[in-house]
Amino acid sequence: MNHLDNQKLAHLPHDLHTPGYDRADLRPGIVHIGVGHFHRAHQAMYLDRLFEAGLDQDWAIWGVTMRPLAQDNPFAAQDHLYTLTEKHSDGSRVSRVIGSIIGFESAHDSTESVLNRIASPSTRIVSLTITEGGYGIDPATGTFTGAGDRLIAHDMAHPGDSQSWLGLLLNALRLRRDRDAGRITLLSCDNIQDNGKVAERALKSFAAQAGPDMLDWIDENMTFPGSMVDRVVPATTDADRTYLASRFNLEDGWAVTCEPFTQWTIEDNFANGRPPLDKVGVDLVPDVAPYERMKLRLANGVHQGLCFFGRLLNYRYVHEAIDDPDIHSFLIRYIDEEAVPSLTPIDGVDFTAWGREVLTRFANPQLQDPIARICAETSDRIPKFVLPVVTDRLRAEGSVEVCAAIVAAWARYAQGKDEHGATMEVIDPRRESVIRAAQAERETPGAFLQMREVFGDLGNSPDFVKHFISVRESLNSIGARATLLNLVQRKRAAIA
């Protein structure tokens, strides 16, 4: 079987697209922290497109993980190449080899090397995919506390011993300052509203405690553009690897799969140049906020809307839940009545049509996207994807019943048992407090909303609390199916 590396590229099957550029000509200009599935199916794919077009080959990616490598660098063994397979809803697949990443190191194992890489004048962008909860920001207040991340907490107490991305970056920036290596951009690619501002707040707040001598340099030499990223990228399965082996006689330990749809919108605010990503399908705009709200509230909000009801109805995959007519109608209510009215208009964008496209995308059965993946980390996700819709709708005196139902379904799920008594695993950074609050609902209606670290003051909103308690009690008394039917029938009655 072929192992993926530079020497074997020419011998791979002709219908497996391989880089048409000479990777020896690539030079690193971006250090990316968090080289997970999403980065490899999204940002790295766009850079690969750029190099394929023969443009600006000094923007290759140098990947960094904050975790120790369990063995000798496995990504290096295949020359940092990997396959990206798009899965279409009709069952067809399109695979290509991505070559835009030319290095990969562990900051845990090779701290000095990574520090020097970020401090190099050739590095002009540091980009991030570190998950929604990796910034040390309190979701309820928006302030930096470092809470929930033991590595950030460690680095705040021991500034010279960098274990978190913030500690690593701050120490690298100090080297960069001392070497007069030039300005640099920090580009967040995580699914967080105002992700550029969040990254800026996290770095500056961390620096204020761990390195106040760096604050003026950061202000004068860095920018923090916002970005909106969108693509469904499920975890790679054994079946995906088997497909590559049978179809292309190829072994790839870093393979990724994704949906055909992809979108990347970036605020055009770079400190020291940027790759011409607008030439390969990226939207570079003055203000990314309206696009970001659209994606977070429609795409990510829909995920939250379907996952708990889907799990309570014993579905395993996202597409199965989307195909359920009651869940589908419930999601239409969420899109039309609550999410879309909360958005800021964008010229040329029909939000209702975009929301329908989301439903079509998520119904792709080839993705086999597990509902359990969407149910995880909810205390980090709900405050970013659904609660901003609630805030805007309450301010406008609009309906919040559907959003309240989503939160109520989460509370029911967090009780840990389905309607047949089977265990539902709760995976969450606040797992103990979430389960405790869900169980308290049995005796104290509305107790779940008193998790101020998640909901802030929302538990004091009479309208939201009323709808939440109503749906939560309905879920416990008549079950998920009957509750959904009631919610959907209210939509139909309103139309009639």
C-alpha cells in the first residue's frame, strides 16, 4: 500500500488530485496553532488552492500543537501531506492531496523551536483553531478570567513556563519585539462571535497579568481581524480510511472528510501583509460581524436546535434528525421566527434562503456526523450560538419560545437518562454543575437558568423563563415527540 509522502505523489492514481506546485518552493508565513480536522479541511485547503494557482508561495503553514506527541512526529512521516475528501449527498466523493502545511511541531516537546518560529520575521500571521472554550473568556460576562483552562491558569501563575497558547504566544512576541522582527497578525478561526475581539481581549488581558511590559508593543504592532468560518467536518472514521485504501491503495494517518460547502469571510485588517485569499474564494470585507452573526445563529444555532431533540428521539446522526419532519419543522420555526429577525441585513444575502441551505447541507447522509459531537461542550456553545438570538429578540419584544425550547431540551438531556432509562453521556467542561442544575429542575423549576456563568441574567427574564419551564415540564411529562408536535402545531396555527 502507498504511504503518503512527497516521493510517492507522482505514483498515486491520476484521479486523486495532487499538488501541481513544487512544495520545495513553499516558505512558511503562517504559524497555525491547533492543526485539527477543521483547519485541515478549511484554512489549509484555501492555502492549497492559492499555491495551486501559482500565487504567493511564501504563505505556507507551519502547524503547532500544544499537546505532547505520543511518538515521533507522525505527520512529518508523510511530509505533512494528507487527503481531503468531499462527500456529496448523492454518494459521490472527490479526494485531493493537500500540500499547504510544510511543518508541524509540538510546543510541549519543542518549545524553543516554536518560539523561534513565531518570532521569525518570515512569520507574519499566527492563526488559531483552539475551540470555543480555549480563550479563557467568561461566556456570560465576556471578561477574561482564564477560568476553565488549567494551562492558562498555570501560565498566569508561572509566566516564564508557557504551557498554554497564550503563554507561548506572549513569550514568542517578546522575542519578536527584542529582535525587531516586525508586526504580526493574530487571526482567530474559531466559531465565536467577534472572534477577533475575543482573541485580542484574551491576549491583552493575559499580558496585563503575565507580561505588562508587552502591552504597548502589542497595541502598536498587532491586528486582530475577525473571521467567519463555515464547513461541516466530521471526525475521520475507519470507514473513511478504508475507502482511501480500497479506492487509491493509499494509507493516510491524517485524512479528513467534509461536506462540499465551504465559506470563509475575513475582516481585511492585517498588520504585515496577507495572502491574496480573495483570489481563491475567500471574502475579504471591512466588517465581518453581519456574516459572523448569520453563520453562528443559523448554522451553529440549527445544530444546537436539532441535537438534543434528536438525541432524545434516539437518533445517532445529524442527517437522521434533520429528516425527522417534526424536528425539521421546529428548525424552520427557529430560523424564520427567531434567528433571521435577529440578524443585520447584508446586501445580496437572503437569510431565509441561507437558512434553508443549512438544512439541506446538514441533511447530507454521507457525512455521518454524530449527534453526540454536536451535543458536547454545550455550555461553551449555547452562549455563543443561541443566547445572542434570545438577547436581541427580548430587546425587540419578539418571540423566544423556540430558543427557550432548545435550552429546555438541553436541560432534559443533561439529566443523563433518555425516555427509556438509557444513559446519555454529558460531555461538557462544566459537566458537574450542568448535571446538578438539570437535576435541580425536578424540585425547583427554572433552576437550570441560574447557572450565571452560562446564562448571565437570563434567568431573571419572565418571558424566557416562562417558555423554558413550560417546555421542560412538557419534556418530562409527555416526552420529546409530543412536545415537538405541540411546538410545531403552534407554528401551523399561526400560519392558518
